[in-house]
Amino acid sequence: MAKPKIIYRCTACGYESAKWNGKCPSCGSWNTLEEDVPLPTQAVGNSRRKPVDLSDKIQELEEALGYLTKEDAELITLLFFEEFTVKETAQYFGCCPKTIRNRRKKVLEKLKEQLENT
């Protein structure tokens, strides 16, 4: 099995290096290069895509989250924005993963309905 490639990414500016340096060559910050795994490369042809402006969708989502209970909003935040796994989220809430899956489904249905009504 091949050894995974390791890079060093600056936490201040995002600069990537194959070797660790005490000082980032890009921004000049000291001790900001941390070991990381490289991001997957884009497929050929994807470089022509235009960036998508999601600001209006994000605003709609934030408004819709305002209609949820505090616990439901926290569930969505953990699963989708903090990228917790279902198991980690279940541990956080003190319940089983099946309960989290069911709650996630209900909350997403509620969000979808709210977004359609706005």
C-alpha cells in the first residue's frame, strides 16, 4: 500500500509546501505550517467552471434555521457545517444513531417546507 502524500499547509494563508519550514514563504508567519493531506485535484475541464454565488441561498438557509427549535438548528449545524458523523452527533446528544437519522430526516423536511414557503 502506498504511503499517503503529506504536505504542509500554512494556517494563516493556505500556502502549501512539500517540506516543513519554520516561516511561511508566502505570508512570513512563523510556525504556521501544519501537516496535512493534499486536496484532490480537479478533473480536466472543471477549470472552466464559473464560481457559483451561494450568498442568497445561504441567507435563505439562515432564515429557515431561525424557524427551527434551538436543538434542531444545533443538529443541522453539527451534521452539515461542523461535519460531525451521525455517530458523533448521537454521542453529543446522548442518543442512538438511528434517532439522529430520523431527526435529521424530519428536520430537513421541515427546512425544505419552510424554504418553499418563503
